[in-house]
Amino acid sequence: MTLVSADIDFKSGVYRSDQPVTVVTDDGATIQADSAEARDNGAELTFSGHVRSTFVGDAVAAPALGNLKGAAP
């Protein structure tokens, strides 16, 4: 994850950035957002604002929607 700046609470394991963020995964997928928050030391990421994502190759075979947090049943 690339951040310009972030507020980090080491005790709770939460960090947030109100600046643009970019995430590039090992398989080449990218997520760009106006801001982001991570909880549980980065295990849960929430992106806000204008969120854009690109998935390439095998990354398109993402988990079923039922497995995603917040997905409609």
C-alpha cells in the first residue's frame, strides 16, 4: 500500500489516511482511492471516495460475492 500520510494508532491496530492511496497486489490487481482505513493491523481495509480498481489475469477469478463482507445475499 502506498500512502502520502497516515494516522496510526499502534495500540488498536488502526490506521487511516485522508490522502490518496494505492494498493498493488502480488498478482497485479490495483486499487486506488481518495482515502482508506485499515483495522486489525491491516487485515480489514476500507476504501472511500472515488475508488477505482483493476484486476488482471487470474485476479478476475475473485471469491464469490457471498464470501465478501457487506455483499448482498
